Amino acid sequence: MAWQSGFATTYALGEERRPDSVSTKEAEDLPAARVEIVPAHYNMQHAGAIGLVALGPGWDYGQKRQWTTDFLIGYVPAYDTDRAKVTLTLRQIYTPWKLRVDDKLLYEPLRTGAYVSTTLGKQFWFSAPEKYPRNYYTFSPKVRLNIFLGQSVGLRFDPKRSRFDSIKLYADLHSSDLYIISRIQNKYLQFKDYLGLSFGIKLQLKRR
């Protein structure tokens, strides 16, 4: 593939440019650009309003790698419906502190952020079908915006024996736009009615 060979072909002004026409400065920049599209880690998560289980890659960036973007594909069993469902999630995470307890143990006292998720299927819509009166539904079942707050602990691997940098376990408290507004409108709701708990594993790859 092109990106695996250092973006063998680049484009400018709509015209194809071959490697022999790429400047020295551009050639030096190509490997760095390639690394950025390679995931920094992989996630596996349980719950979080995105499925029984969700899997996907993620990318870390920022001066101290405090920002993370994850893409997750989730699986929702059929339960009492006629078929199982698939969710897609884009998540942004901010982790301000990363503490080393010792040479192997890592602790992140705060991870917070937001994610937007959608459920695939014709029964989930952005705008209510015409059969419903106008403004009958004020929320779309197709898209949910969630916020979360959590922590994580990690264990670093021996760099001489493992292809991976570390493994992290995390837990998050989360709520969605729909639940938050329901809580504002219904003061009698308890924490369990509008807050959820999710757990996950994050397998960190070695940085190049």
C-alpha cells in the first residue's frame, strides 16, 4: 500500500507526483507523516452505552501525549428485539496527569472527555418520520453525545521481551445528553438512573 512505503505517490494541484519529483525536505517529512496514521493503541471496552463490547484503535498526541482520539465499533446483542445491532463511536480523551508509581506501574488519576455514537439500522433515524407530529420527538435515537470521567492504571512490559509498551485498565462514569436533560427535568431521578459505568482495556504499542 502507498502509505506503507512512505506515501509512494503524493499529489499537488490535482496532478500526480512521483517520488523522484518530491523535494528533499518533503521526503524527510514523509516517514513522520506515515507514523501518525498508525494507531498508538487498541481498546476493548464493556458497556458505556456503545454496546456489550466495543473494539477499536486510538491515537495519542500532544506534547505530553495527553490527548487521545479513539474509534470504536460496538456490538449490541438482540436481547428482546429481533436482531443484534452495531454502533460506531468517535471519542476524544484528555489525560492531564500520568504518574509513574515505579518502573512498571502507571497511574492516571483523571481521564475525561466526550464521545459521539451512532447505532446502525433503519429503525434509528436523525429526523422523526412523517407519521409522528412535529416536535413529537425532541431527540434523535440515531446519535448520542456522551461525557465521561474516569481513571486508569497500567503495567509496563519489558521492552526487550514484548512488542507492546504497556497494558492499561480503565473505568469511566458516563452520561448522555438525553439522560442529563432527563435529570434536569425530573429531580427525583437517582444517580443510577442517569449515570453509567464502563470498563476497558487499552493495549499500548511501542512508540517509533
